Amino acid sequence: PASLLCLSLSHTTNLMKIYTIASVLGLAAVATAEIFMHETFADGDAWTERWTPSTHKDDLGALKLTAGKFFADENKSVGLQTAEDYRFYAVSAPITPFSNKGKDLVIQYSVKNEQSIDCGGGYLKLFKELDPLNFTGDSEYNIMFGPDICGSKSMVHAIFNYNGKNHDLKKSVSAPNDVFTHTYTLIVKPDQTYQVLVDGEEKAAGSLLEDWDFLAPKTIPDPDAKKPADWVDEAEIDDPEDIKPANYDDIPEFIPDPEAEKPEDWDDEMDGDWEAPSIANPDFQGKWAPKRIANPDYQGPWVHPEIDNPEYKVDNEIYAYDFGHAGFDLWQVKSGTIFDDILITDDLKVAAEQREEALELAKKEKESKEALDEVERKEAEEKAAAEAETASENEVTPEEIDLDDEEDITLEAEDEPESEEHVKDEL
């Protein structure tokens, strides 16, 4: 797994507040919305001052800034790209410390698998505390969210840590598996509901309590209850009136082929007594078994009685965490994934605006890819034509062969010493 988080480029104070003023009965109430991180990687190498690579392994993969081979807007599309194949990646950044208790939480970022990823993660992790230099896959996180693709398996994780244990979303959400940019959004609300969006389209939604196994079940099977010994749960029984026919077991499975004839050249003295080959007996019906009929005493499947689970406890704050860091902790076989527009906020409107802008760029990105494909197609055609022309120019025709050269070649062949194997054969 890998996680990446972004520090806001749009605010040097690491905190941006948007004020909404409402007037109720002449009294002004002020509500604040905050952006805790918004990383666009648009300020060049300055990203290295915010992001810290882990040093827990010597061979962790390198990262670089690029907009990729095709893009709609190079400046807006530049992001952090995995740059080495068959590598683990671990890099993190601090975010403005905050708690989402009593607030909406939005985690949103874009992923572009320009390399046609075959196997690798693209998910983001959020932490309360983190030692950046010792950041590993075992570092305890609050939430892990994002795509994970390997072979035909392409999914979006939404994993929450609850009481020290990680719980993954029970619903299945597919991740797009192509070379274009896609925006992933996780929304968590104080009423303990959630939404997972991919490119602005809802892919999963509902209750944290129902779609994750955070809490013990409300009821459990009564440990003191046992199925009665005389409980009849066999739906069918053998028909007591169905009797096996007489001589049923005397019917052989195989019989001599009645159409077989003794070969004319068969010699009883030399070949022994002739026997016709065996064939399956059409009258053989296999092992006899009585017919099955409905059991008149059938009581249905026994249902274990349930009782209230003494371990069950209501928790209305499963959704709430304290946050302070974000990061990518990934494994990739083929590198080339670009991460961009990492946004962590409690403002649904700001997140929607950023998402719409990203989707517009993604539409234009496809036009750029088509243009690039056309350029590469023409270059391939020109290269093939040039190679064919070179091959044609180097081809020697029979008219171009110099007879004197041919005689020299023949003499050289005649003067060539015999091989060791040939000499041995002659001897």
C-alpha cells in the first residue's frame, strides 16, 4: 500500500478559511470551512521542501515532477510521478493538524496511470502522527483511500482504522484501468454516512456501521440453546412403499455383444475358446435405491435463537479522527503513475469546484492523447518507409556483381583449409 498527501500550495499559512455569514433574527452566525491541504505541485522543486522520502529502505523508488507525455495544460497537469520499476515508494508530508469531529471530511486527489499499470497501488493514507523517515507499510494510519490495480483486479480501497484494526469497505468499487487521469473522492459525514466518487460519479454510499464491520454484532446465537434431539430437518425420505424388484441385482452391467461374430481365421487350438466382446447392458440400471418422497414430519431448518450481544456498544464517533500527516506507501511493478490535486478539506463546495475543474482537464487530456497517437503513428510510418528505402538501396542486383570479384570469392573458397572434422573423415 502507499499513501501520499499534499500540503497546500495555495496558502503559506497552511490554513485557508472561508467564511459564510448568515443572519438569524438579527444575530450573525459565522461558519468556517477549512482547507487542510491542497497540493498541486505547481511550484517546481519546492515540493521537496514539503514532502519527505522515507529512509527505512535503501532502494525505495524515486519520484519526479512531470505532466506526462500528454496533457491538457502542462502547468495544471504536472504532478508527482513514480519513476522506477519494481520499487516500493514511501513519501509523506505534514498537513494542518485538525479533527473532523462534527465536520464533513473530504479526501480527494487525481491519479493518472500513464504507463498502463499492470500491478501497483495508487492509494493515499492519512495519519494522526507519523515519523516521515521511518514511514513504512506498517505505520498505523487513520484512513487509506484510493485505487489498487493488479492484473484483472481493479478496485478502490476505503479502509478505516478502528481501535487498532483496519476495516475495508465491504462493497466492491471498481477503479478505471486506463492511461487517463481520474479523480477519486471520499466524503465522510458526522452522521456516520459516506460517499465514494470516481470522476464525480457516486460508486458507493451508505452507513459506516452497515458497510464496515467496526462494531460487534447487536445479537449473537444463544450459547445455551441447542437443537432438540428429535428435530426433523430432513426434507425428503425414502419411499417405504417402493420395493426393489425381484432379481434386480441379477442384471449384469455388461453382456456379450450379440452382433459380434467369431472371425473366420480363428483357430480354437491356437487362439483358445473364442468369446464375444462385452458391451454395456441396456437393461442395467445401476445400484437400486428407493424413490424419495416429501417427509411428512419435516420441521424445516432449525434456527438458532439470538440474544443481545453483551459486547455490542454504540459508538457515534467512529467517523472522527485527528489528522496531522499524509503520504503514499506503494508498490509498483511498472512505474509511471502521476498523483496531483491532493485536497483535504471540510468544504464540500470547494471539493466539488476542484473536482469539476479536474474533470474538464481530463476531457481535454483525451484530445491531447489522440493527437500524440497520431504523431507517433506518422513517425512510425516514416521510420518504416525510411528503413525500407535503405534496405532497397543496399540490395545488390545480379547485374551489379563483378565477375572478377566472383572469381576471387571462388578461389578463396577453394583455398580455404579443410576443417578438422573433414580431415578426420578422410583419414
